[in-house]
Amino acid sequence: SSSFLDQYDTLDVIGNGSFGIIRKVRRKADGMIFARKELNFERMNDRDRKQIVAEVNILKDLDHDHIVRYHDRYVDRDAGILYILMEYCGGGDLSSVIKQSARTNRPIPEDKIWSYFLQILLALNHCHHPNGHTRSSSSSGTGSALENVGTTTRAQILHRDLKPDNVFLDTADKVKLGDFGLSRALTQTNFANTYVGTPYYMSPELMQEKAYDTKSDIWSLGCVIYELCALKPPFYEAKTHQELSNYIRNGRIPPLPRGYSQSLASVIKSMLNLNPAMRPSAAQLLQHERLALTSKVLE
Ligand code: ADP
Ligand code: MG
């Protein structure tokens, strides 16, 4: 046995990931609870193995209050298992919130929706605009060679699989964006071309097999916020991939249920613009009056 594994008590299995189970573990030293993803990499092909390494590297770089925090990793070469230790989110995820609300016939209060919306946006903003969206220009006449000294540059990250089941909650109902398994760090180019995901949240540009960028995440976010109101995705009536594509390209979003404000409806609509360039960025959305207000309340 290893000193890494010896530091934890193994508790319940809490999830089944694509490559292995997720367990709740307790650190013996202080009783702290973590989630531990156990990935069997021996059975993986080269492509999947690369994806896992990418996922760990992405998580490691992301340090944000609303993103599932990465703590440690350990490779057991003999057993062929990669252990990833991360923050435990004990409050389930948004898909269970939606299911619960539909089952009990109690709409999710609008204030709650704005609060989830804000927290997901803060996480996305951190991924999409790693160095802040407003670049500080040199105020003095210093040469450009000096401008970037001391500036941390981190690659832009796309989530690429934003849907209610990947938005986790902690026990205080705080949003923790997780499952970056399909995301890719963007370095050289601004696009990542391969997409695998749930068709319901797929943006029109992806339906046409065009490139994925930050605005495709914004489309998916629009679908998630819509679903928090309507308790079903916006193009739920579609039975086939082709039908879904037609519905989306028609650009007609079914109205929200009664009781939700015009302000919420119109910001959702702006994210579901067929033209990616016309969708607001995460940074722009954070300027929204209602979200700015929500952020004051959260403080
Ligand atoms: P997959 O790529 O298979 O969707 P996920 O990372 O989404 O893998 O994990 C699968 C499930 O395990 C999640 O839906 C969730 O129920 C549970 N889970 C994953 N990570 C955590 C965590 N950090 N805290 C609590 N539960 C988690
Ligand atoms: Mg998932």
C-alpha cells in the first residue's frame, strides 16, 4: 500500500464516471471529506488517457470559489489506477434540483435562479477570460517589452459540456462547476473542434459542425437557465437530431412559464441568439443590473 492511500478512509461510492467510480473519502489527519475519482487507465486507449491527463491539468490550474477544487493526484502504476482527489460537493447537482422541483410541482424561485446564474457566470468568466477582460494599458510610456512582466498568463478554458448534471452544489447550496472531462485548454488557436455532448444543449454552430468557442458555452448556459425556469430544456419537443437542429435554427424559444420576469426571459433569449457573435460574453453578462445586484446580496 502507498502512503498516499493510507492517508484516507474510504467511504461510500458517490458516482459512476465514464472511466471509473467516484468515492467519498475522509482524510485521517483532520477528518476532512473529499471526493476521489478512481480512473483505471490501463483499460484506456491512448486518446482517453490523454483526455484524462488534460482533465487533471485543467482542474489543477483552476482555482476558483465556484469551480470544483482539485487537491491532489496519485498514480498507482501497479494497479493501473489514477486517483484524483477533489473537493466534495455534498449538495447534489442542478439536474436533481430540477427533477425535485418538477416532481413536487414547486417552481424554482426566481431569486434562486439569478443566484445560480451569477455563480455559474463567475466560474465561466474565470475560465473564458483568464487574464481579466479589460487589459490594463500601460499608462506610462514604458516599452511594450516590459508590459507583461509579472502578468500571469493562463490558457483560456472552455467547459464544453455545460449541462445541469455538471453543475454541482456543496452542502451550503453553493455552485461548483465540475466535470471538465471534455474541456480543452486553448493555447495556440481559439477553437477546439471535436465535440461530444448532450444534443439538447448543443449550439447551432455545433449542429452545423462549426468550431466551438466561448460563445458555445454561453449558448449551453442559456439552455441551463431556461431549464431552471421551465424544468425542461428549450428544445425538448425535438424527437431526433434533425428535428432538434430544425427547432434550433428556427430560433423560436418556447415562452417561460408564468411568474418569471421579462428581464430573466430576455437575458436567456440573448444567450440563445443563433449568431454566436451576438451572444453576450460571460464578462458582459456580469454587468447585467440584476446580476450585479445579486452579487451584492451574495457577499
Ligand atoms: P462523468 O464524466 O462520468 O459525467 P463526473 O465528473 O460528472 O463524471 O462524475 C459523475 C458523478 O459523480 C457526478 O454526476 C456526481 O454525482 C458525482 N461526483 C463527481 N464529482 C463529485 C464531487 N467532487 N463531489 C460530489 N460528487 C461528485
Ligand atoms: Mg458528468
